[in-house]
Amino acid sequence: MGEQKLSLEQRSKLAVTGVSQVVRFEEELVVLDTGLGTLHIHGRELKLQDLSLEGSRAAVEGQISALTAFHKRAKLFRVDLYS
């Protein structure tokens, strides 16, 4: 099982490690595949600022409103961020 780290600044900059693939990218939803499962990043005006699959990292900027993690063993973790 891989290691994953999330770092969120001011609800507008998210850095993620352990990224193996970008599954979906839209202005309101970014879906990343990680060693631990799938991470859904919800928000508005989302932009993929940094992506290095070799380095297993990604950075997303925009108005981040929620993070949902789907663990490979069917566990769900969701964090809603309100302003």
C-alpha cells in the first residue's frame, strides 16, 4: 500500500502525494488515483497546477469545497469545507 500526503492551504491550494493517475479533470471536479484509492476534489475553477506522475505528486488550485477519498477496501472519507 502506498503512502499519501495531503496539504491544503487557505482552501485554495491542495498538494497531494502518492498520485498514480489523473482519472478526471474538470473545473468542478478532479479525480486522482492514488496508492490508497481514489481522491475526488470538489470545487469551482479548479486548475491542475503541478503534475508529476514520476514523482507521484499533483497540485490543484481553485475554490476547493470538499475532498472525498474512496479507500481501496471500500471505506469512504469525506471532508466538506465551507467559507
